[in-house]
Amino acid sequence: MSAKTSADVLIGGKIYTLSGYESEDYLQRVANYINSKINEFDEMEQFRRLPGEMKSTLVELNIADDYFKVKEQAEKLDQDVKEKEKELYELKHELISLRIKAESSEKEATELSKENRKLLLQKSKLETALEDALLGKVKGQAASEPQTGSN
């Protein structure tokens, strides 16, 4: 846990000592934010005519409004991040499934290629055997034909 820090800050023309576990720089930024809100309202003529308590309440309401808007935006962004994480998880899952299918398809293609080579070899052997058988018949018929000659 960080050490407690203190910082003298100027808010609305008065010096305050702020303390907390944040850095002095952070405490100064908080004071600057409050001063910017006060200055924003001080630029309006009708605001300057209001009693001090009313001015403070309007500045507080404006700061609270900023807070809730930013909080809502942060919640929306957090929800968006969760949705994107879910989408990313689903895409990773789909990618893994597709990789498994691709590997399976590659294995199947390799097996089919091997089987195709075997079948082509078998086809070649059968064609050769058929050719030999047909040539053998043709040669056998030529040898068994009676020879006619002149006597």
C-alpha cells in the first residue's frame, strides 16, 4: 500500500490541504478539475448572481453528472471488452476446430493418394497382363493356323 500523501491545493481561491494515498500530482489534478468546473460556471452571468451555496450545489451536481456519464461509459466499454473477449474465444475455438479438420483432411488426402498410387499400379499390371494375354492369343492363333502350300 502506498504511503499517505498530502498536498496544499487552491480551489475556488482558497487553499485546502488534501491528503490520500494518491500522488501529490493526482491531488493537484483533482483540484484543477474542480477549479475548471467553477470557472466554467463563473463565465455565465446568471451563475455569478446566485448565492454561494447554490453555486456550490450546481458545481457539485455538474461534477456528479460528469462522474455518472464517465462511469456509464466505462461500464459500456467493459461490456464491449467482455463481448470482444467472448467473440475472440469463439474465434479461437473455431480456428482450432478448423485446424483439426484441416489436419484430418490432409491425412485423408495422403491416404487417398497412397491408395490411388496402388490402384494405378494395379491398373498398369492388369493392363499389361491383358495385353500379354491378348498378344499371346494372337500369337497362338497365328501358330496354330494350318499352313497351306503348293504341293
